[in-house]
Amino acid sequence: MSQKSLLPFDLGIAPELPARKDFRIGCIGAGFIMRDCHLVAYAEAGFSPYTITSLERKNSEEVAKLRGIPNVHDSWQDVVRDPAVEILDIAVPPDQQLAIIREAVKEKSHIKGILCQKPIAMNLVEAREIVRLCEDAGIPLGVNSNMRYDPSIRALKTLLDRGLLGERVLATIEMRAIPDWQGFLRKYDRIEILNMGIHHIDSFRYLFGDPEKITTVVRQDPRTTFPHRDGISQYTFKYDDDFMATSLDDVWVGPGGDCEDDPYIKWRVVGTEGLAEGTISWFQYPVLVPSTLRFTTAHMPKGWIAPTLGRVWFPDAFAGTMAQLLRAVETGREPEISGRDNLKTLACVEACYRSIEEERTVPLAEIEAEFLA
């Protein structure tokens, strides 16, 4: 069954592309997320990576050859200073992004936009400085909060905006996964919420707006041997209309064997006039399994409606995060996922950690007054 044959409206899962696709993109980083997500999605969308760099030139050259990038630079400093580069696409650990931004804003004569990874920094103080630097330089800053462009999340947003579920009651995300914790995380004790859960937190904000208060409980993950405070995490957003959105992020999954063969991300949203549920597929990569959606609503014929989405989170969503930045560069408007907006996502992350530390519910306004006022 196709989306078109089932529905009298467009689910809006495809990103809106810029009119100009040939902005010259300077890619900083050549790891998995750049090689197999950014660059694959950009090729499909028709975008124009111009050069690439990483810690080792050999890796940069291999990725450039694989993905058809015409130039390789020896360092990120060389990319930033190359007058042909119009867009910076940064795919390095979050603790390194501030240094790159400091140099990039000095080159405002040719750099028209910057896309940072999420989180944009390891804490709100550094994130706020990144946003300030870009705003003072007049350079649009986008954030690669790519779950917003997962097709099931995009479609859910359309259902909510059309009021098909009625008054919102409860939303849940359930994740069972064993992340590959990157080496840089070993320097910090904040791992799951800041680096994986932040996808769910940002999606909650995209779908439902900012919560009034946040409650979080965690336990350590037995599989993760380096010090950490948040392995298995559960956080609940409470809104001023009594709506709740909660996520269980289970990075343990099980001790081994068959238990590890069933990873998933499932979500469900219930309202007074309908409900929607879906899956976000990513664990089967490089096999591309589309995300799913089904819903029922009092506003349409009775029964489940299950349109075929036909797109996946990794790598398809990465076309959307770059497209929203390029559209902002074209129009002079703020990016849809702007650095300024992303500070609110990081404020929610900070509220989660304060809730853990102080064993209490934390009003979001408390964090905003301390860090964002």
C-alpha cells in the first residue's frame, strides 16, 4: 500500500531541498557518520561535497575516492581557510567543535553556513559560546539532530499538526540497543543521555515543544566498563497541559546470545481521538530497513492506517539536516534546527543530569535561568 493511495494528504517525510544544490561543502571528519551517512545522503540529494579532511590523510583520501570528492586537505584548518569552501560540515567529537568554530567565524567572507554534530558541545556553557560566535559573525549554524528527519518522526509530526490524534495524552519511546561508545566519551561520565538519548529528547521537543519539568532515573550499564553515571536511562517530560512524554533507553538489552538479536526503537503517541505508533530501524545497517508507521483516528475510516514510508533513518535523514541549513543560507532565515534552538535541547539534557544528581524533578525554567538568561 502506498502513502498516496491511503491518505488524502502528504505525510511530509521528504525534506524540502534548497533551490541551489551546488554549495561547495567542506567536510571535516571521515569516520562512519561522514563516510556512510552524510556523504551517501548528499549524493542522493545532489549536494556538492568539495573537499574532506580527517586526522589521517590516508583515510581522507580513501573516503574522497569512495564518495567522489574532488579534493583532500591536510587539516581542518586548511578546510576552514580555503576560500572555495562555502559550507562547513563538521563531523568530529563534540568536545572539539568549539575550537573549529572559533577559527571558522574568522573566515566569514566565504563561509556561508556551518553544520555541527549533536551535541554541539559537552556542556551548555561551550554550546552557548558556539552559538554566540556564529550569531556575531552572521553565519547560520545548523545542528545535525537527524532523528527529526527520520521518516516516521516526520510523519508523526504531520499527524499531530493536523490534529488527527486529538488532545495529547501520552508519548513513549522504547529503545533496546547496545551502542558503540566512542573513545572520546571515556573522558566524561555523561554518556547515554548526552549522546544517544539526546535524539529522543530533541524529537520530543520537535513534536511536542518544551516541557515544564523533567524527571530522570538511571542505573549503570554492566557492559560499560569505564566510569559513567547514565547507562540505562529513563526520563519523563511533563507539560503544562498534563501531557507526559517518556523514554526508556536500555543499553544493556541482555547478557548475550539471543537477547542481543532483537534491538529496536519503538515509539507510541496516544491522544483522545487516536493513536500512532512506529519503529525506527537503524540496527540492521548496512541492510536498509525502512522506518514504519501505523495510526488510527476518529477523523478517518475506522481501523489501522499503515502507509509505506520507504525511507530509513540512516542515511536518509542526513539529507534533511543539510538541506535545512542550505535553505537558511538561501533565504536568510534561521535554520529549522538552529544552534539557538538546540540550546533548549541541551537545557533539557542538563535538567536530566540535575534530576539524577539531586534525585528530584527539575523545572526546565531553572536550567534556562542559570545558563540561557
